[in-house]
Amino acid sequence: MPLPDEPPIDDYVPSEIETSTRTTPAKGSSTELTFIRTHVGQRFPAKVEQALVNEIRKLRHYDRPVIEEALRRWANR
């Protein structure tokens, strides 16, 4: 769920600061990035998305509900 002061993901337009700090997209399969964006409900700077992709890769041997819960906890810290 997006934070109250942030636009929903469909209306997301990166701010000037975000676009200037985004050098390359996160290196992950589109499946991993779609999973992150769907379950967290917002986009993050590339560095954060990369960290989330890395966390998902570490959790791949767990069932999907375990990964979803871990992702929610990680995103809310």
C-alpha cells in the first residue's frame, strides 16, 4: 500500500531526485520486479529494488506465502 503522501503506483512519476540517482534499473528478472511492485504497491529507487530482488533470491526455497510475508516485513521497516 502506498504511503499517504505518495501517488499510487499507476500514477507514479519519479521525482527529479529519484531520476538523477537512478543510474541503472535493478538487476532482476521481470518476474521478481513485478512481484515486488505488486506486493509492496509502490516503486522504489533502483538500489532498494535491487536489495529486494536479492532478498527474494535468498528466499526462493521457501513457499510463496513465506516470501510474501518476508517482503512485507522488509518493506515496512
